[in-house]
Amino acid sequence: MTKNRAWFNPKIAIAAAVLVVAVGYLMYTSAQSTSASFFDTVSELNARGDSINGELVRVGGDVVEESIEIDGVAGPVYFEITDGQETMAIVYDGQVPDIFDEHIEAVVEGTYYSDGVFEADTVLTKCPSRFHDEYDDAEEYEDYEYDDKEWDDSHPDSGTASND
């Protein structure tokens, strides 16, 4: 006569195994999406070279002056980014952000090819230096003459606000 194991239920064991696999999968995909939010510099990406040929990667740098070329109205955009040490050519077939311009910090995501071509799927730009403490062009505002316009406090557009 065989002894029944009252404490072992195969249905519960299978459910527990499925739960462990599901939680493991969610942790893995969460870790992948977190690591994808960072980016390499141009020098770091070029150093990895052939080992990442044809892979989806992110690279960031400043848009090089006079490197932006737009091929027609809806054609691809060609530009270069630099980290101050090395430069990388980018081709992007899509709409660039409104603030995309020379000297803007950009992060591009796409496929890296070791022959020097980076085909971008996404272009993100960092907001310009208006959030920095120091303004490079502050002197252009020093000579601005403001009128001595008097405001009528009774008018809703008087420039004063009250929370009464």
C-alpha cells in the first residue's frame, strides 16, 4: 500500500511554477526597459564597433554645426553628432523635434552599423540652455529699453493678479 502525500498537490505545484516563471519574465523585461533608457557616447559606441553591428542601440551627443541636411520635403535627414572626441553620421527618416538644430544635445535610437552608418528610428532632443544658470547670450538683453508704460490696475490685462 502506498502512502498518499497529503501535503503535495500537483495542481498547486504547477500553479506555483507558472507564477514563478511569470514574475521572472516581468522582472527581466523591466530590467531591459530600464537599461534601454541610458545611452552611449559616440566614442563608447565606436569602441564597441563590430560586436554591436546591426543591433538596436542608443547614442547621444551634440548636433555638429553645419551638418544638418534635409533631403527634400519628406526625405531623410542627415546629420552628425559628437561627444567632443569623435563624430558619428546619422540618417533619420522621420519628423525631427521642433527644437532640433545645431549644437542641441540629441539622443538617437536605431541600428548601428560598423561601416559608419547609424540608421535612427527615434530622435530625442534635450531642451536648450534656458534652464542653465548661466546664459551665454545674456548681453543681448542688457541694452533692451523697456517703456515706462503705466498700467491701469482696474483693467483685467493690467499685469497684476490677485486671488481675492
